[in-house]
Amino acid sequence: MSHQMSSGTMLKIELHAHTGDDPVDRISYTTSDLIDRLADAGYDGLAITLHDRQLDIRPHLRHAARRGVVLIPGIERTIERRHVLLLNFSQAVHDVRTFADLATLKSREPGGVVVAPHPFFPAGCSLGRRALDAHASLFDAVERNAMYTASLDFNLEAERWAAAHGKPVVGAGDLHRLWQIGTTWTLVDAERRPDAICAAIAAGRVRVETRPLAWREAARTIASLVIGQLAPGLVAAGRRTESEAPAGEAQLLT
């Protein structure tokens, strides 16, 4: 589903998502499950950003095309102990371990986009002001992460930093559970190609669509992630229920 706006055709894109292929997080749904659920929710594009592994999207391109979803190569890479989203780069992303390596990759592959995910969240993997300031030129955009409520929002500092440094803000679900779909995403003014989408992001032709989570929603997701790490068997047991729930009803599961 595309979105007509005054600036032209806008694509509904998820830029930060994990699947069962993730080598770090325990996630019950498959890449195909995620493509199907996003297509049902009207998304036009998806970047699968596993932790420190760029998924080979080629086996999924035909299915995604049938569902009308553009797949963008991606990875949530750990660089000097900080998480960074790398979109539309080659498998050379696996050689990036330092910000100097990232600078080299960007110079060799100018069609890629670097996004700062959840940079001011209170986690050791978040970039924080020091890393952002030191490497500001490497970042093309800053993420508004879906994990926030009306009264607690660590994205506000990220948005202030982005405004001060002339960087666009993109919205992303940071999906680990299917019920997270549909609270935060990015509308991108671009043609339906990964390179065009990434060029539009870098140029700031984006609009964030988002709503805060109710505390119940936030608590449910956090609890599920914690339980998923401590007791993977519980997550596996819920696989069928979560995968088969209709998109609009997934949040009602307990």
C-alpha cells in the first residue's frame, strides 16, 4: 500500500526488524512470517536487521515481491560495542568492527545508509552522545524507536541531537515480536527500490508515523523479551499462536 501525499508517493517502511534467523535474540517467527504480517498491515518495504549478521535476502525476494514488499539488505552491527544500523550495504558489513572501518565502507559503497538506533536509550549498546558527536559525519539518520510511552521517551534527546546536526529522523519498530507491528514506521518518498529508498532517507524525504505505547503494551513486550532470553522453550511453545493471530489481534494475546 502506497501513500499519496503532497510531496508524491510515500512508501510505508519498517527499517529495524529481527527474525528467527537472528544469532543473538530468540525470536519465534520466520522471515516469511514477518513479510506476510507486514504486507497484511500495508507496509511497502522492510529492512531485516539481525544482530551482527546480514541475512541473505535473495531466497526471500520472490515471496516478498508477491506480497508487494521491497526487501532492503540490513544489519544491526556492533561497532566498538555500540549498535549501528547499516542498510543497503554488501556483505562487507561483516568486516566492520570500528568506526574507521565504517568510514571506509561508506566511501566504497555510497549507496548505503547508516542509522543511529535507540542512541540515547539507557543500554550499554546504545551510541550515546559521545559516540554520536565523535562520528556524526558517518550517520545519515537517527531512529525514533517504537519503545516509548507518553510519559517516558528516550527518543526526545535523539531528536534534539538530529535537529542540531541536520540529520533526518526515521521511525522504526525494532521488531522482536509480531504484536509490535504498526506503532512506529517511516514514510519514504521514493520509488520501490532499495537504492531509491535509501537515497530518499539520506536526503531527508521521510516522515515518521508513530504513537506511544500504553504502559501495558511496553511491559508486555519487555517481559516477553526477558522471558525469551531466560526460557526459550516458552517462546517456542507460543510460536503457533503468535504466527497465526491476525495482525489486528496479536496484541490481545496473553
